[in-house]
Amino acid sequence: MLKRISLSDKIVIVVIYVLLSLLAFTALYPFWNAIAVSLNVGVDTAKGGITFWPRQFTWENYEIILQDDRLITGFMISVARVIVGTVSSIFMTALLAFGMTRTYLIGRNYYMVFFIFTMYFSGGLIPTYLLNRSLGLMDTFLVFIIPSLISVWNMIIFRTFFKTLPAGLEESANIDGCSTWGVFFRIILPLSGPVIATLALLTAVGHWNDWFLPSIYITNEKLLPIQTILRQTLNANIVTGQSAVLDSASAALLQKTKQITSKSLTMAMMIVVTMPIILVYPFLQKYFVKGVLVGSLKE
């Protein structure tokens, strides 16, 4: 027999759904509006009023962006950074976490204190810059990889998850002649799929969205990732908008002769930059709750 829901419970449920709907709308509307603007004729967009749908549909903004060699190069650099940075960071962090679970490791607790210390205190921007420069990482692809090779937070999650695995698995493997490396690669890693998937996605998003590090360490335009290029485009757009305010007559003349505006191009670029990482989420979403909670609830 189905349990009847009281009137007060129905009101609470309706209020929760309304609040969640409003929250979802405020989160999704800016992205949807950017899509509508990117698919609208630039001159018409400058008139304002674009909300949910393009008023004068066009693919021209995307055609111009996809013909930009600088953007394509930046996209390839970002993809390479995400793949190499994520794989190397997850592997090294998991390897460190596996070592920290070894009870025979001398000074294990002291190492852990040092690691946690770095989570709360850092050298700051200038010492970090000087260190990376002395290591020869300026204007190299390695500056994207080496400084973020180890994440202490992820290491703690890995270590906590490894400690929840039955000790009998490793003992059985050792009896069968499996070495420590064999235990790590053939026992530990295959059982850590949800944690690896979750932390890999978070690491990949961090690499993909980072524009600050390249703006400091990279001066060669051929090594700039797409996010830094987008940042430079946004800054140029602001300058262009300020110039239009100061000289409205020139701006009006410019809009009469151009069908493409910097705003429409910026929105199209934002969609191109954001879409790849959004497409990854559905494939790894099922691992989120299981992966993060399993590795963080117990010491």
C-alpha cells in the first residue's frame, strides 16, 4: 500500500523543486545566452535584446574562429597539456600514495607532516617564479606538467582509499610471487577505477581551465593554450568596447561596415573552448560520488 503524502510534505517538495529549478536556470542561462549570441549576426547582436534564441542566425562567427591558426594551435596545446598533465599527475600521485601506505616506510608520519604543511603554506608567486626559472622551465611545455605533478590533496584521497582495500589481496599476491610493483600495477590500480576517474577528471578540468600559469611563464605564442588566448581576446574586447564608448560615431560607422563584432567572436570562442570539457562530464559523472566519498570518509 502506497504511503500517502501529507499536504505539508507536498508543499515542501514543491518549494524544493522550485528552488532547484531557479538554481539550475541561473547556472545554465549565461551559457545558453552565450550560445545564442555566438550564433547571431554580430551587428544585430550589438543592438541588444538577445536572450534565448539568435535573432539573425549565422555560422559566420564559428567559421572565422576555426580559420584562425593561432586558436587551433592553442587548442592542440591545451589538449596535449590535459592528456600529459593528467596522466602523469595521477600516476605520480597514486604512486606516492601507495608508498605512504607502506607501514615499513621509515619516517612515514614525518613525510606526511611535510606534505600537509605545503597545503597551507607556499613560497608565493615570486619564489615559485624564480624556482621554475632556475629549473629551466621558462617557455617550455614542461612548465605545464612538472609544477603540478603531485597534488597532496589527491594523494591523501588515494592513500585513504588504498588503506580500505583488504590486506589479504596483497598478501595473496606476495605468496604467488608478485613484487611490490606488481601489487601496485596488477592489484591496486585496477581496483581504484572510480577514484582514478574522479581525480583524473578534476585534474583535467584544472589543466584545461588554467590561463594564469601560461601568462607568467610563456612568452612564445606557439606554446600558449587556448584559455590564455581567450583571456587575451577578452581583454582586447574590453579595450575595444571602451574605445567605442569614447568614439561612438566611429563605432557606428564600424558597425555599418562589419557584420562581425568582437563580442560575437568572443562568445563563439568561449563556446569552442568550453564545449570539449563539458562533453567529458557525462562519461565520468557516475564515478563522482562513489570515487570521492570512498576515498575521503575514512583515515
